[in-house]
Amino acid sequence: MTTFFLLSVLYITACKKNKPEPVPPTPEKIFPKAFTVTVKDREADRVTLSWPYEPGAILTYDIELEGKLLATGLNQFEFDLKDLVASRAYTGKVTAHNPDGNTTSSTFDIQLLNQEIYMTNIVDYNWAKTTYDGSGKLYWKIYKGKLLGIPAISGDTIFMGGSTTAIAVNRLTGTLIWSRTASTPDNIALLSYNGKLVLPGESKIDIISSATGSTLWTLNLPEYTEPFISKGILYTSNDQTVYAYDLQTGAKKWEFQSGGKAACPLVNEGTLYFIGDEGNFYALHAADGTLKWKSPFSGSIPVWTHRSPRPCIMGNNVYFSFARNIYDAGGTRFTVRAVDKSNGETLWSRVMGEYLYALRITPSTRLGLCVGADRLYHMDPLTGKDLLHSGAFPSDSYFNVVDNQVFYTYIFSRRFLALATYREKEQGNIFVMPNGDDWWQIPVVVKNGKAYYPAECAMNMME
């Protein structure tokens, strides 16, 4: 019995020794997972890239831009691209490496933020600087009275005005430079020219120093329309008279009597154009005010105390708008007409619709003739035929044409600014304005150092 027991123990022990040991699992190799590079922040010449952290992985990153290696062996999850050029787009790549030499790359495309947008809020009367990058990031906001005049921009200074105040502000920081009393009506433009600022008022036009805000001289007129400046001469209209004044001295150079109320003037290549509400479109020699030609049309125009249609120029054509009977409460028929700027010969004429607050026209080399009516039309400048349109558009809204984009206040909620591009879609991109405030309007855009103003604004066409 004892012998059997001993043999059993020896057998069991031998079996245990012959059983193979379990093989430990091979450590799993962690490859860099696919990831996406995003833009975390951007400025005029800098972009911060960002990508997600991968838990449990020991990774380093290389950064390439336009095929050039900028950094290698990084262990952070964001990187600043500096000293970029605002007018161009860039492509690049972020590559993740693990200790075993495995890699995963993610490419990125960036377009620098080179558009600044200045808008006014007609609820609390402040101006704000924001951006077009999809976020509506607020840079600054300023409140100094009822600032509803269209601003003028000169270098790093933006001049703003309204029914009580005119101010100069550093447009980069929002810092106030000077402030003074003024009486600029809503939606009328301030004009900046060679160190002088023109403030249209209720019964006068003040010419002031851009540096200090002090008055240089004053033009007293019982009525007026928005003035225009060309080569140091201030042109304006008052009732049936068009005037020209030396901007430096205030001396009157000439005046011209039209057959009806004279609308806002425009000067182009030595010729002054304006519309008379008796049904004539005028061209004067800008140097002496003598008549060059006049072209009759069947209708009238809205010449109001504070604003009236201003013609615009594109190539050899001059464009203006009028109505069949603007003073008839039963309805109007608004028309756009193109004439040869050398002789006033009508090239084409097109009825746009009824009950429009004001027909606004801005030419664009890429978008054609942009006309704000019941919608925002893009028309062939040579024929007046439709190219495309940019969806619903409020006829009382100002819009701004910047290269191949049109900025305008979104019709359904003015907390938004719509971006209409030259494409078949009815609606362009939209972004929320700062703080979600209501009733933003009059977008003024700065791109690549050039300021773009709303349709009909004298600063948009100043010579």
C-alpha cells in the first residue's frame, strides 16, 4: 500500500512537471491612430494648429508647411505657425511617430484671417469690430452716442459719427482718440481725405481735422445730399443746385442749376454724374460745372433729405436707378438703367419690382452688377440679364461687395451676417454677430489693407 502511494505521488509530480508553461502574451504595438488637425486660433499673420491627445501612446510630432519641415520631435498637441502672409492660403501636414517607427499623418489647409468687419448695432448704437472666420469673434465694441453714420477708415483709424457725436478710434484696439459733437443722419457716410474728415449734418457740412477733430471750415446749406470728394474738391447738392468747393479753403468753385431736386453726385474721370428728380440724368464737366450732356428717362427718383440714389460706374457704363412714380402711395416700379458714360445713350433698362425702399447698385468684376431689390441679383453689366442671384434680401438693407463675396444683413434675423458668394445656392455662409445682439447693419470690410464700403457709399467710389 505504501509502495502504491509513493508511485502515485511520483506520477502526479511527473505529470505536473511535463505540463507546458503558458506563453506570456506578446505586447500589443500601439500605432498612431488617425487624427484631425484643426485651427485653434488665428490672427493676421499667425495660426495655432491643434490635434487630439492619444491616451496610452508615446508619440512625437513633426510639422510641415508647404513641403518644408518646420519642427520635429514635438510632444505637445498644438503648434503656432508664425510670419504668414495674409493674402494667401497654405497647405501642410502633421505626422505622428511612435517609438517603433510607425507613423500616421494628417494634412491641413488654412486661409488666413484677412477680413475685418465693422458693424453698428441700431438697438444700443455701438460699433463693433468682428471677423469673418466662421465665429464672429469680437475684437472690440464702443458706445459713444447714436453712431449710425457709415464710418470712414484711414490707416489704423476709423472715424464714426451720428446724430450727436463724431469719434476717432484706433481700429486695431478700439481705443478712443478724440470725440466731438456732430449731427450726421443715419446711414450717411463720413468722408476721409488727406487729413480732413467731412461730417454731413442736418443743415451744414463740417470739414474737420482728422488728427484732432477740430473744425477747419463749415458749409451751411438748408438741405443737402451726401457729398463726394474727388482730387481735393468737395461736391454736394442742395435742392436743385449742385456745388463744388475747394476742400482746403472752402472757396466755392462753381454751381449748377438742374431742372429738379438733385440727387447724390458721383465724379469719375473728370465728369460729374447725378440724377434729377424731374426725369433727367446729368453729366457735367467736373472742373467748371458746365453741362456735358443730359439723358431723359420716364420716371422719378427718391430725393429725400438724408439720402438718395447715387449712380455707379463700371467700365464705360454708368448705372442709376429710378421709379415710375416714387411719390404715388399706390405703388412704384423701380428700374435700373445703363447708359454710355461718354454721351448718355441708353444701353439697357430693366424694371426690378415694386415697393422697394431704395434700389442699391454696386458693380463687381467677378459678380457682375449687384442689385439689391426683392433679392440680391447678379446681372450682366453689358445686357442687364440675370447671371445668378443670392437668395432673399431685404430691400432696406445695405450690402457690401468684397472681391467675389457680398456681405449683407440676413433677412430673417439681423443677429446674423450673411455671406453670399457667386454660386447657384440660394444662401451663403452665415455667422452669428458678437454677443448675439439684434439689428446689426452697415458692414464695412477691410481686406488686405483695403477698405470696402456699402453700396452707394461715397467712400466706396471716391477718387
